[in-house]
Amino acid sequence: MGKYVIAGNWKMNKTPAEATELISAIKPLVADATCDVIVGVPFVDLQAALDATKGTKIGVAAQNCYWEKSGAFTGEIAADMLRVMGVGYVILGHSERRTFFGDTDATVAKRVRGALDAGLTVILCVGEYLEQRELGITGEVVAMQTKIALNGVSEEELARVIIAYEPVWAIGTGKTATAEQANEVCALIRNVLTDLYNETAAKAVTIQYGGSMNAANAAELLAMSDVDGGLIGGASLKPNDFATIVAAAK
Ligand code: 13P
């Protein structure tokens, strides 16, 4: 299916000096990686991360961006600003942004548009709440999130979109989706992409699983047919655990 991509989402952790230290520890451990490796760091750590990853294949991601190019938007960061610095990726629509900071399917779609226009590659997060899973509407929720976020995204632009399926109930809880549950929803997302685009385009998209993925469970999740990588929270802050997950992605 899609190319394997393992991305760390550091969330609101690490100062610039700590980021340099963590990346220095990760670097030798992932030097032989056969998958793409990305670190998603707080805005203030981006320059340190770019410097620390220079000359390596490790990509750097921001954790959000705004859709306007400039203007009176206090506290926001434009996609273009990220691109100009040399940042290649941006995580968008993370459930923590949706739950705590008011992001909606509509604003996520605008952010996706802005990021793609700026030349960034997007890691688009989708996923259901526990109540939605229990209601049996996981498929509908995830399909809707995907369709709205990709509204107006061309097939050519889709090559710069990674989708991360992150069931909200599995994030930071230690409760991982079973490999079958993860694969089922990743496959469903791929079917949505087939409907929106075509089978070839859909097969080329990297669809990651995220939610308590760790050194112990990564291999089983990554072995599934439609799981092409991981978006890793807590375990991405531990160099050895992160490297074990990277090694499992082949
Ligand atoms: P955890 O791996 O800590 O559950 O976080 C997952 C996540 O939200 C990655 O974006």
C-alpha cells in the first residue's frame, strides 16, 4: 500500500535544547530506517529540530498551521512561514486540537488547503470518540472527517497527504485498538479515497494508525495490510522505543 511513515507527535513537550538532545539520541538509532521518519515538534522547537536533523533523512513536522498567509491573526502561524523555514510536514486535525481548541471538520479543511498551497505535506488526523464507536458509527464519522478535509484536494495534491487514523479513546490511554480494529478503519479510509479519487491513488496514500502505539505492539499493527505506519505520541519521546517502532515498519 502506501510508503511506510513513522512520525513522532511530541505534543507540548520539550524545549529547543531538549529537542536537540532527543533528536541527537534518535538519529543514530534510525540511521538505517527503511521507512520515512518524522518528528512533529512544538513551534518553538522547529528551528532546533531542523538544525539537528540536517544531513539526515528525518523530516520535521509542525503540529498545526493557519490558512491565511499573513495578517491580524494573533497567535497563529501561517503554512508559508513553516515552508520558508524548511519545515516539510504539518500535523492537522489532531483530536486534541479538535477537542480542546475548537477545530472542526470545516477549519481542518481550511488548514489542509493552506498547507497544501504552501507546499507542505499534511498528516491529517481522523478518528472517532468512544461513544461513536459504541454507537456503531465509526465508519460514518471517519469517512465524513476524511471527505470534508479532502474537499477540493486534487489527485496530484493527494500525494502530499498522509492520513492518520487515531481513535480518540486510544490516545494517551494505553488502550490500543486491536490490529484488526486498526486495519478495518484504515481499509475503510482507503475505500473512501478510492471513491473520491481512484484505486491507484488510494493505494499510494500512507495511512497510519495512532493511539498508544508502542515498542511492544507496533510490529503487529504495522503488519496489517492497510496500516502503513504510525503516529506516535508518548513512545516518540523515548529514543529506544521510537527506534523499535521505526525498525518494525518494513
Ligand atoms: P499516544 O501514542 O501517546 O497515545 O498518542 C497518540 C497520538 O495522539 C499521536 O498523535
